[in-house]
Amino acid sequence: EVGHKEDSKLQLFDFATVSKATNHFSFDNKLGEGGFGLVYKGILQEGQEIAVKRLSKDSGQGLDELKNEVIYIAKLQHRNLVRLLGCCIHGEEKMLIYEYMSNKSLDSFIFDKTQSMELDWNKRFLIINGIARGLLYLHQDSRLRIIHRDLKAGNILLDEEMAPKISDFGMARSFGGNETEANTKRVVGTYGYMSPEYAIDGLYSTKSDVFSFGVLVLEIVSGKRNRGFSHPDHSLNLLGHAWTLYMEGRSMELIDSSVGDMHDLSQVLCSINVGLLCVQCSPDDRPSMSSVVLMLSSDSSLPQ
Ligand code: ACK
């Protein structure tokens, strides 16, 4: 399940193969727009489905992100991280080829009312757990120690069994030795998921990923998007709303569909508690991902 891909080299795809697989990058095969370009669905001759990220020609910044993605993701292998199969470099053309994730991103599932109805609490809890385990792997692996820096619903892809996989490592950074935090002048990421210390001071650490994870958990539970950590309009400030309900002992009013039984109830309450712990203002107060995984797996119904 977990291991390094040091032995398995990335596959080099030739342009003709990728072009044919995506029906010449036709509009019909477009999946959406990612960090550094358009994403297309493709089917290789042997029937394997792929997703192709094609760098926009005019994107200098995108090239850095693409390189970053290759550097990090090629070294990683975990069931909760999207798998990079290979790349295609052909003159100006630069593309990355991934395994295809048939249920697309979590974004459409949780914020689309009709789709979110399909997500019962057990599935949501499994998704939360999977993301936590993927993130723990990134943070903990002694050789890599990676901070993702852009964890959000749009970067969580779902496979045919609705298992979550973290994607988009364009902004990831690794930290070595005893270093635990770093500073940047160029704050990148997505507003609403950014921790206060990162958004304000450019300070990032594994704890800024933990904050984003907490936002994601509260979004999965509530079906509402967080617009910012200090938005004056309460209905847009999911975190403030969640805290208020919690303090008043009304946490269950946060959820967007009813719970079926006691088991659902305990999973929902566990998720809300974990979410709120992770979005605390001070990075030191937030749990590490290993504590989060422990808290979530105290529910015995989960596969260990
Ligand atoms: O929510 P979506 O349809 O799922 O919109 C985004 C879009 O491309 C831009 O990132 C989709 N996408 C990205 N990578 C993959 C993949 N490996 N398999 C399927 N869809 C993908 C994503």
C-alpha cells in the first residue's frame, strides 16, 4: 500500500499517443482547468483511462508548478495520493499523465445539493479518513516531509469507489532536518483554506496544512463552502458559524442531512470535533496529522 517509487521510473509518453488518446484534445474530452492548464480525459489504445494535464503555452509560472509536481509526486506512492503515470515533453508541449479518477473532485460532490445527497455519513467519514491518511503520509515520511500548501475540495479526487486521493502538488514544499516551518513572500494557495499565519505572515508548516484539512472536514460535514477565516458575514464564515454552534451545544445544526443512527451520530460528532481542533488560530494548538488519524480511527468500524 505504501512505498517509494524509486524503482519504477515514470513512463515517457509520445505526443501522438496522448493526442490520439484525448481525441486531439477535443472540447468533449475536457475535464476542467487545473493549476497550470487544461485537463483532458483520455483512453489509451490498451483501454486504460487517463487524465492529461496540459501546460498552457504562455504560462511561465505553470512550468515551475509542473516541474514541482513531477519532483514531488513521482516519489510518492500511497492509496490516498493520485498516481502520476508519466509525462510527455514534445517541443513546446508539456503534459503530465495521471490515473483517471472517475468521480472527479470532491468539490462538486459536497457543494452540489443533488450530488451531496449521494454521500451518506459513512462515505463522508471514509473520505475524511482517507484524506487524513494521505496527508499524514506526506508530513511524516522521513525522506520527504512534504507540506502540500493547497489542500482544498477541488484538489481531492475520488475514484470509482469514492476513495479520496490528494492531487495537485504544484505548490508543495519539502522541509528537511529539524526545520518545521518556513516563510515565503509569495503567498499562494486558496483563500478560505489558508491558515491565518500563512495568509498574513507567509508562514507555513505542516500545521498550515492541518488548518486546511480542518476547513475541508467542516465543509464535508456541512456542505457549505468556507469563504474566509474572518468574513464579517456569518453565513459565509463557516468556521465562525461552526464555533458558535459548538459553544452553544448545537453542533448538529451544522450538518446538511439527517443522521440515520447512533453510529452516524458518533462519526459526525467526531468529525466536527476534529475539524474544530484543526482550525484553531494558533498553529501550536492544532493537532498533528498523526493525532488526527488516531482520533478518527478510534471508531472501530474503520479498516486499520
Ligand atoms: O471536479 P473536476 O471535474 O475534477 O474538475 C477538475 C479538473 O480536472 C481540473 O483539475 C479534473 N481532474 C483533474 N485530475 C483528474 C484525474 N486524474 N481524473 C479525473 N479528473 C481529474 C478535476
